[in-house]
Amino acid sequence: MRNTIQFPVKIAFFVRLVMYSMCFFCFSGLLWSQQVILSSGGTINGSGGSVSFSLGQVFYTEASGTGGSALQGIQIPFEIYVVTGIDESSLMHLNYLVYPNPVDENLVLRIGHFSFENILVQLYDANGRLIKKLRINGEETILPFGKYSAGSYFLKVLDNGKEVKVFKIIKH
């Protein structure tokens, strides 16, 4: 025969109630989150990832006294990421310049790039037809526009076959 303790029904119910309550309160403490009313915010998505932001905490409380003051508000958690590498081709568009635009005779393309081995430029008309294709071999390239008729053109810059910048060119 086993040794068991038998409780009266009222005590057994009370013990179960206490046990369930303890489990509920222990685990519910792990399941809380933060909420805030903001005036603005959003998410920006791009090819390299996304960024979420929030602006304008609408309210806060200030407590001040002779010993100092404190601003009490909402603390929003953030994450810190360590960048281990940057794809340099994604930064290439920062180093391209085309002038004058609108153009009459000659268009100057200036590229601040450390290597010109695989830079290709393609000129398209407004209908999307390829008019001219040339390899770039220096920081400054002059494209003669005198023979083209007035209108809109698109100058596409490619690095290793990957499009890095498109300029809309207006010919007078």
C-alpha cells in the first residue's frame, strides 16, 4: 500500500488554485511587451535590408526637485548590428556626374572610381533603342551629342554588367 496524504476536498481545491495561480503569474511575467503612441513612424525597405523607425513620443512626465530632475518616458529597445563588409558596387552611384544637362554639343561623364576595367556606358533614346555603347577608360569621358536630334535620352552606367546608375539626358 502506498503512503499518500489525502486532503479534504476544500484544501485540495485551494492547493490546486494556488499552484495554477503561481504558474500563471510566473509565466505571464515573461509575456509582456511595450506599447507607445507616436505621431509618426514606418518602415523603409531596400535591396540591402529594412529600417523601422518611430518619431514623436506624444507624452512624457517630468519629475524635478532640489536634487535634480528626471524625464520619464517610454524606452524603446533597439538592436545593434556589426557590419562585417560593404558591397562597394552598391556605393558606386555616389561617384557619377553628368554635365551639362540639358546638353547641346558635348556631354561630360565624370566617374570617381578606382578601376575602370569593367565600366560600360549605354545610350538609349526615348523609345528604349540602344544608340551607342562604349567602354570607359578614365575619370572623364566626353560623349558627342551634336549629331543627335532634340529629345530625351537615357545614359546607363554598368559596372561588371550590373546597372549602377541611369541618367535622363535632355538634348536641345
